[in-house]
Amino acid sequence: MSEADQHLLQLIRAGDHDGWSQFVARFQRRLTAYATRQVGQMATAEDLVQETLVAFLKGMADFREECELESFLFQILRRRIVDHYRRQGRNKEVPACSFNAAASTEFAADPLQQAAAQDMHASWYARRNEARDSNQQILATAVRALAAKLHAGEKFRDLKIAEGLFYAGRRNRELSEVLGTSENEISQVKHRLVKRLTQLVNEAGGSAADEAFNDESSGHLLTAVWESQRPSCPKRTTLGKFTLGILPRDWDEFVDFHVNILGCTFCNANLAELQTPTDTNPVNDRLFSSTVGFLQS
């Protein structure tokens, strides 16, 4: 977490009303933009954001500061949107990437299983409960380290492939068509990425991690971790420069891929906020008033 997030969290845990007001003002517009895009109605979106803020306050003890506050809030809101559709009798998915949503179910298999199972020593599913939490933490550290290295080296081709495989869960053929490269090249990059993730996980967990990732359970762990950590998502300052058209060419092409081709719904919500005049904030006071009573001192 950033220092700003940590400070804000301390204020909220202390029951500080001003701190909660800052929190609501900081996040409500991007959360509302995300929810509106998913449900199509502003009033419903605002209600879901309110539910999200209340759920955050009630579940403060469950937040272990293993990801950014924004990502944690998006996770809660995403579950609220799924619940909203279930109450309507609809089993609608809320994908993190529109690239994922547009793809055929033919390509819905686990990306790591497709990758190089022999290198991963397993299908990389985790055990439940304590072991699962431990594995998620280990893998979260690994994906952050991998993405950070790719970012620092400006290896945007590899980063695009990593996002397509591990974030959107797509296959080589789809990525080769989108990126204009061969399936063989995608396969080679995939192999290197998976090998590096394996090394990072083994360094952190040794044989115990290998055994844990041997067990199959529901859900795709790597994609879930990538979605929760969002290690490859551009920073808001980078998104701001993107909207102004002042990024270096390679960075601009990567951000364009991330928001327009991959279709990261979270970053698109941030872009919607950045492109909205700051003086239009009609729901902030209402959200603060309707949630501050759940603040615990």
C-alpha cells in the first residue's frame, strides 16, 4: 500500500469522520463509473457503491493491506454487482477485462495449465483455508515482482502477453492475432514468464508451495491474484498523461492496449473519472451521510 493509503486507513480505523469524508471523496467517482458501466443505470450504480462502502467498513478486519485500497474496493464492488444480477435471477459474469468477456468460452481454460505445466510442477490451484491464503500471498508477491521487472525494463511486448495470458486468461492464438505476432513467439514468452514465476514462488515457499499448488480446487488462482493485485495496471498519473497524449510512444501504445484492447474495466473507470469535470460530484455528500454511521471508533 502507498503511504497515502496507509494514512487514510489509520484515520478510518480510528473512527475519524474527516478521514472517512476524504475516503469517500477520493474513491466514489471511479467506483460509480465502474458500476455504471456494468449495470447501465446511475441510480443502481450509486446504490451498489453505497453497499460497497458499508461492506468495507463492516469488514475492515478482513483487509490485510496486501493490495491497494482501490483494488480492494473494486473487488468488493464487483461481488456486489454479481449479487445484484443474481437477485434478478441472472447469472451474469463481471469480467475484469472486456477482452475476456468478448472471447469464446472455448478459451476459458486456466492459462497456467495451458502454459507449461511441467515447469509449474502443477496446475497451480491452491488448497483452501490457511494454505490457500499463504499461497495467494506468495503468488501475489511473485506477480508483483514479475510485472515490476517488465515495467522497469519497458518490456511492453512481454507485459502485453503476460496480461493477455494471466489477467484476461486468453490463449496463444487469440494473443497472436491481437498483437500481430506468431503463436510460437507467444509460446516462447509464455514459457519464460511461467519459469520466472515458478522461480519466485519456489524461492518464497520451497517444496511446501509446490505441494500446495498441486491440489486442484475451483477458481483460477493466478488470474484471481492478478485481478486483485493489478500489478500491470498503469498508475493514475500515467493514465492522466495518456488522456493528454503526452506519454512516450512505447508507453502510449502499452496503455492503449491495456485500456482499449485488453479492456481493463478498472482502469477504464479511472479514465472515466479523469475525463469528468471535478466540480460534478452530486453523490459525495449523500454517500458520506449514508455510510458514516457504520464508522467504528
